[in-house]
Amino acid sequence: MRVALLLCMLTLGSSKYYQHVDVMDIMRNYDVMMADSDDDDDDNNNNYDDQYDSCPLGCHCSPRVVQCSDQGLINVPAKLPSDILMIDLQNNDITQIKENDFKGLDKLYGLFLINNRISKIHPNAFKNMNRLRLLYLSYNFLTEIPANLPPNIIELRFHENKINRIQRDAFKGLKKLHVLELGANPLANSGIELGAFNGLATLYVGMAETRLTAVPKDLPSSITELNLEYNKVLKVEVEDFIRYKNLQRLSLSFNQIRFVENGSLANIPNIREIHLDNNSLKKVPAGLSSLRYLQVIFLHANKITSVGVNDFCPIRFGEKKNLYSGISLFANPVKYWDIHPATFRCVGGRQGVQLGNFRK
Ligand SMILES: *[C@@H]1O[C@H](CO)[C@@H](O)[C@H](O)[C@H]1NC(C)=O
Ligand SMILES: *[C@@H]1O[C@H](CO)[C@@H](O)[C@H](O)[C@H]1NC(C)=O
């Protein structure tokens, strides 16, 4: 369930245009109330009528949730009820987050600031937010990662800002992260300072639609999923994945990769899924047949001219633990009738290979 949810949340980050996030849905999906109920202090004598009285103008308040989206707000409303768990401020015109905007909101679980005009966040703005799990800052004007991020965040989203630099120790102390979304920012490899990801553990890193020309080598070694779609990566080198032993899903679709150096994929022995479609590969990458768990490899829309009988499957039967469920090779200039049928001997099911025709 957790995993399914994580994956469905990931697609959120890769959409091209701002989409409204349904905070109440998130509230249900994450069992936010449950997360709160196992807390130490049981102040269940809250009087919600009082909260309604103090509900900021233009906002909609329900128990522990304040929704102030789409109000044209230029500031975070003052006097937010102090025991709220979620605050929805998406789609407003807020330009900066000031030091005391969220002061006293120590129970906050989710903070949604998507699609505003935020370019400045005070370094103490998130102070004492030790329970904050979800911080959504996508579709704003941030140029760097805000300082002093709360330590227990599990989702941190900066999709489509103006981040061109990730400073050293930017995420230091964030050990519980599942999702770090940095896609659609003008971030080049040179903008990632040495040690930028020091002291960070996360499962997913999203850096699609940035200005990367190479796979960043300094990402947290905890990652299981990496999205580098729509960049300008030119090749994959042996050093690229050395640190990412846990990687299970890798997407490099829509880059300009001509070459995958032999040995580079051997560094990610747990990989299940690789997307290399829409690149400029002339050959099937070396080393696929040694990846025991690999099930999906997308190679369509490349320049592959020939496919060898051992490109996908180990020579000795039984060495492959998981059979392939998806190999795509269509839209390549290979003559499909030249591919030996035994090439796909370790594919499960008849729909497992997509060849198709190459049309000039
Ligand atoms: C890749 O490297 C391995 C190990 O050194 C070697 O056995 C294999 O033949 C190489 N493959 C290609 C296509 O060069
Ligand atoms: C990706 O490849 C498909 C199939 O050849 C092609 O139709 C499409 O235009 C390509 N997309 C990009 C962005 O290059």
C-alpha cells in the first residue's frame, strides 16, 4: 500500500503544469489523524467552534485542517489555529515566507505552498516544525534550497522553481525522506556543490527536465529510484552508479545518450527497471544479461542497428532470477527479422517484447 501510494504520488511531480493537490485526499491517504493520535499529549478537549471563530478570512476550516487555496493571498494569514495538522495555501500570490509566519504551529504535518510566487524563505521559518512530514513548494520562484528544513520530512517537493544551485549540506539531517523532487529547475551539474546531499537519506530523487549533462554522482546512496528524464545526458559511465547499489528503478528517457559504458550497469545489481528510450544508442547496453532482477528495459526510439543473441539473457539457463516482462525495441533502425528468436528466451509471456517496425 505504502509503495503503491508512493508511486502514484511520484507522477504528481512530473506533470508539466500545476495541478491542484487535494489536501483532504492526502489527509486520508496518509492517515494523518492516526499519525497524530499516537502522540504523547492527549489534548482532546479541543473546541472546534473556537477554531471556526478564528478561521482566517477567506479560508475554510475543518477540524485540524485550514484550506486557503485560490484566494489571491499575498501573505500567509495571521493567527492560524495552533493545533492544525494541515494547511493548504496553494495557488495564491504569496511572495515570501517570513520568520514568524508559521510560528507556534508545532503540530503541522503537511504544508502546501504550491503555485505561489515565493522567492524568499526566512531561515527560521520552519523552526520547531519537528512533526512536519510533507512540504510542497513546487511552482514557485525559489533559487535555492531553503535553510533549516524540518528534520522529519518524508516528502519534499521543489518541482518547477528557479533553483540553479544546491549548496553544500542543503539537506543535512533529513534521514527519513522518501521523495525529493527537484525536477524542472535550471540546475546544471556545476550547480550541485560538493557535499550538497551530505547527511541526507531518501528513496526517490527526481531531477527530470533540468540542465544535467551527466548523471550526478553525489546523490544519497540510499536511493531506490532515480528520474533523470528530459535532460541532456550524453553518456553513461562506469563511475555513474557506483554509489547507488540499492537502485531499483532508473529513468534516463529523452536524453542524448550515445553510449553506455560496459560495467556501469554492473554497479546496480538490484535494478528492476531501466528506461533508456528516446536516446541515441547504437547498441543494446552491455551487461543487461547479468542483471538478475531486471524485468523492464525500454530501448525504443534509439539508433540501435543490431541485436545480439546474448544481449538480454544469460548464456546459462536459470541464472536470471526474474524473467523480463517488458523489452521495447521499436523505432530503431534494426532489421527485426535479423534478430534471432532465442534472443528473448528469458522473457515471460508473449507480450513481453515490443519490436514494431522502423519507418523512415
Ligand atoms: C563487458 O565486460 C565484461 C566483463 O569485463 C566482459 O565479460 C564482456 O565481454 C564485456 N562486454 C562487451 C560487450 O564488451
Ligand atoms: C521519442 O521517440 C518517438 C518514437 O520515435 C518519437 O515519435 C518522439 O518524437 C520522440 N520524442 C522526443 C521528445 O524526441
